[in-house]
Amino acid sequence: MKEEYKKLDDQLSVYASDEMVITDAVKSLQETIQMYKDKGCKTDEDISTCGKSILPTTTAFYRQLQSGYVTSWYGGRDCSDPRVSCGHYGIDLSTGGEDIPVYSIGTGVVAVIPDRSSCGGNMVFVHHKLSNGQTYTSVYMHLYQIYVSVGQTVTKDTVIGIMGGGWTTPWDYCSTGAHSHLGLAYGLFGIDYGWESLHDQYFDPSDMINFPNSLYTPFYDRYTAF
């Protein structure tokens, strides 16, 4: 009977966590819309069109760490560890060190900053527009500290935060060690779609960013091609 009570308590905790996630999701999307209004989008305009028109343009995307190696690719992976998601919607980089700066992959505007999520921890979402007009959202998860704010314009040289994960962010149960998770999605999260459709918009970041060809192969800058 004691084990059954524990299972019930665990399930109730999940429900409570889900409720917090939904509440935070609504709040963050409202902040994104308000941010674009503050930048000049009018109430009678289509915010998706206005949002794209006022975004700064970037020409390319770069690795988010100055040096390190890939620890996990985009896509399916071994999820025997309950802390590891079977579907991995990004690429993980690490360095084996601490106090590692995480950079924006390119010029854009900070759209959403969810903090202390139970799966993803401290996160930063950045909206980007390429010179061909296509828009994307980059997502940085498992941050220990965040150095940017919603509405801030960033470039490839902007440090958005410090890498976290593992023991440095114990509230983030979807992390087994210190690393930087980068997700890349089509369109503008919070404008073109919300949390319920985010996974459908993700694609492999290596389609647009050059990473080493194998796990744990080191890189020493953000630009050199492999």
C-alpha cells in the first residue's frame, strides 16, 4: 500500500509540474507578443508579418560554444536512463569545464526566457531572419546563468549565458551533466506557433551549422569547417 501511495504522489507531482509549465507557457507567449508591440507592431497589424519585418538580418549561423565537442546528435537515442529523452530535438555540445560562455548562433532578437523549467532548465529563445527572408528560432537550454533580456538584439558575439546542466542546475532533471543544448526551429516561436507545435518545427541544427563529423571530435573556434 505504501508503494501505491508513493506512485500516486509521484503522479500528482507530474500533474502539478504540467500545470506550472502551461502557466509559464502562456506567460512567456504573452511577453513575446508584447515585446513586438513595444518594438512598433500595431494592434491592427498581423504580428507575424510585422515581427518578421522588424527583425535584424543575419547571414549565417555559427556554433554556440567557442570550443568543445559534440556529445549527442539530433534525433533518436538510447533513453534507458529516465533523465534522457528518447527524442532529442537538438545538438549537445560540452567542454568538460565550468563557467563556459554560450553565444547566440547569429544576429537576432531575444523572444522568450523560460527559467527553471523541470526539463530544460533556464532557456533562451532567439528569433532570427536570414537575408533570404526565412525566419528561425534558436533555443539554448540548460543554462546556469542568463545574461540577456527579452527584446534585446543579439549578434553572433553576444554571450547569452553560462553553460549549466548536471549538478549545477539540480532543478533540471533532463540533464545528466554539464552541456549546452542547441535547438533550431523553423519560423518564430510564440508568433507563428506555440509550445504545442514546437517539436514539429525543430530540425537538425547541423543542416545549417557546421559541426564535427563525429562525437567527441574537438573544435577550437566557432567557424572552422569540418
